[in-house]
Amino acid sequence: MITEQAAETWDRDLDYLFASIGHHFGRVEPRRRMRDYVRALLAPVARKNSWQLAEHAGHATPDGLQHLLSRARWNLDGIRDDLQTYIAEQLGRLNGVLIIDDTGFLKKGTTSAGVQRQYSGTAGRTENCQIGVFAAYASTAGRALVDRELYLPKSWTDDRDRCRAAKVPDQREFATKNTLAATIVRRALASPLPIAWVTADAAYGQDNRFRRMLETSGVGYVLAVPKSQFSRPAHASTRLSSRPPTRHGNAVPAARARRDNASTTGLPSSCARWSNTTTTTAC
């Protein structure tokens, strides 16, 4: 149960956050609408469509919120950078973990940017949907989303008129979800967020280029990979280091690691579940 004191603290912290990003809006109207929009998203609204969010915010119509999301000019990337700084201040810890995953959003129609029939892990099947690649930051102090990229299939990037109709910038080209994930990781490592580990599932762990990017970045990583993709190198130790690594990664099939009584004490507690996947990759 949320106490009145906790609610007041959250409300005060939210006002502070809005004040810190206000300069990214050119006008006061979109700044106020963004505040109303976020508060409504956090509220117990049954269906978070524009009508119900506007009603909760006290707006007569959803026109203002729709204008904010579709036509108003504001600095999205600047807000993301300020958010990462805020999360680093509030939740940053030296053993922080960056978690990469993609999420599907079911859609009707064909006009939403990036929508097409494609596999959605959220739905567990192929659906008409959008796919977004996300990064969350987790530490002993808490967790929060810190970055995102919308996946645009080739059916979109090869049709510039369709992209312009959905207000997709002309410079946006096709990029795989793994490429988007690598871009997000590089941004996070260059941000004030203290990151000791990066984790992701097999969709990213099976990509040699993604793993190589993590190795060259010098960050520790724990990735799921297909069992058939790796065998443990002869020189690899069955015991993971008790401290976050700074350089190279070794791929160890989890089944074999268990047979060899390998220890997973080198993994942060937030990554412990990866030791039960098909394969564990740790730096």
C-alpha cells in the first residue's frame, strides 16, 4: 500500500525531474502537456489511450496530448541524456547492470511507424506490431528504463514516402535490432551511468559482432547464446572471477559448467538467473 508520505515524495521528485528537462521544450504548452501525460501514464487509468489519459489530466479533449506526441517540437535525445544523468544520480552504483531487450506493441492498421506482421516476443507469435529495443538500468538502489530505439523493417526504410507520412526522418536507414542494441549500449557506456555488466537474451548473445563490441568496450557481460554455438575453450576456467571483469569474455555452456561444478559467484545477484539458461557468457 502506498502511503500518503510516499505519494508526496514521488510527486515532489517528479516535479523536480520535469523542471530539469523543461528547457528541451520550446514552448510552455508542450512542457505542461508532457507533465500531464506522464502523470496520467503513472496513474491507475484502465486503458491508457489518448481519451482516457486526457480525461484523467482534466483536458476537455485529447487534442493537446495528440499534438504533443505527433506534431510538437521537443528534444527527445536531450531528454534521454538528462534522464540518464538523473538515474545515475539516484540509482547509480558501481555494480550497475544494463539490461537489453526488445518489446512488441500490437497494432491495427499500417500507418504506425515500423508496423508490420513480425514476430513479437510479447505476444509469443507473429502479429501486426511495432518492435522497440529498450535498455533498463538496474542496481541495488532500484531500476529504470534509460533508452530506446524503434525498429524499422526494410518494408519501411525502402519506402521513403511511407516514412515521411509517418514523420520518420529521411536520414533514418535500416538497422537490425542487434545494431540498435549496440548503439544503445555505446550511448549508455558514454553516459554518467556506472555500468559493470551488460545482459541480454540469445537474440543478442548469438551475434558475434554484438559480443565483440562488448569485449572491445571493456565492460563485463552475461549473454544467453544457443547451446550449439559454443564449446568451452580448453583454457577457460570453470570458475568465474569474483570481481567484475574489465576485458575479454568467455562463453561457457551452462550444462557443462554445472557438470564441472562451476561457481557463478562472480555474477551480480541481478544476473543470477542467466546461469540457468542454455549458455552463459561472462566476461
